[in-house]
Amino acid sequence: MSERKILVIVEGAKTDFNLMKRIFKIYGISDDHQVISYDTNIYTLYNQLPDDEEEYEDIDLQQLLKEREKDEKKLSLLNERYTDILLIFDLDPQAPDFSPDKIRKMANYFTESTNMGKLYLNYPMVEAFYNMKNIPDNDYPNYVVSLELLRNRKYKQLVHELCRNGDYSKFAVNKAECNIVIKQNLEKAKMLTQKDENIPDGIDILDKQLSLLKNDNAVSVLCTCIFYIAEYNPGMID
């Protein structure tokens, strides 16, 4: 068993929570990871942060999370000590409180899991993982979603209809399939950033996505939370 003990904060209590639990189980690292749902979007978390960015260095993220948590079980888990903290959230550009400046501030700060915590953003949301008609899906590099579709709350329905078998529980059910999904997302991120890095930088990805949003009112479908597996141990996806 690893000496690392990793706290994973996910946005939602269902899709996000179930996906990360399944991924950790498939790759045999469940014992090292504790998944807790925040139950609201990243902009709520932003509102908990100090107004002055210079005060970010004084943030105790676990204390911040405990301040709005009422669930006793989650509070107990948040009181434990962890070597790393991961934050897994959606860009949610359709949210009323979305702001490029807000998300940039958070992405620029939450960059190190062993210190302040590391942020992984999914575009436009965690359902991007299931936004494939097959594994692999040769059309995946071209998938984008319009801001209009997101504002009309039709994206999740679209993914359910596109996803193989229309059932998330039957999608990427083993390591071989998960490896393909991870690699397709990594390749798409490289294409998006136009940088040939093993794991594309999250800030570079965000900048490209915000540019697409500004110029085309759309974002490129991309699941980055699964990049963590390649960071945790690149050999696991070979």
C-alpha cells in the first residue's frame, strides 16, 4: 500500500463521484484515495476564497471545505490528514456565476497536490468522459459543444444518447478501455494546445478553451480528471 493518502474533492455526488471511484478501483488505487463530493460548482468554492489573491497562500483548503460542510461523515473525513488533495470540477461556462477571471485565478493557484491542492477541470463538465460513441471514437477529436446547448441544459441528454449503449455503467468498464479513453483525451489536449507534452498543462488547456468560448461560443469536449492516472503512474496506461 502506498504511503500517500489522497483526498479527492469532486463537484457532484453522482456522476463525478461514481466515475472517480470506478477509475480508482480499475487501476487498483482505491485504498489510497478518499473521494468526497462538494455538491456545488467551482464558483461557489471561489466565493469562499479571500478577495485578495495575495492571501491565497494562507488558505487551509481542508478548513475551507469544512466551513460549509454539514454532513458529519464528510466532516470526519475532512478532519483526517492527507498527503495530497485533488479538486475535480467542471468549467460550467453556462453557470450564472461563471467568469474567465475567476477560473483563471483558481487554475493558477491550485497547481500542486501536495501543497495547496491540484485542480482538474472537465470541459464542459465531467460527462465529457462518456462523450464517445465507441471506444475508441475516431470522431472524438472534433467534438465541441456550444454555449447555447449548455444554457438549454441539453448537453447531458446528448451524451446519454451518444454514449455507447446509452449506459454509463457499461462504458469503459475495464483497464484496457479506460486506457484508450485516457489516451484519446491526452491526444486531444495536445492537439488543442498544439504542444507535444506527455501530459498537457492545465493552464494551456484552459487558455485555449476560454479563447474558443470567447470567439466561437463553444468549448472542446475534454475530460482532464483522468489525466491524473497518467500522472500518478504513467506505466498504468501503457
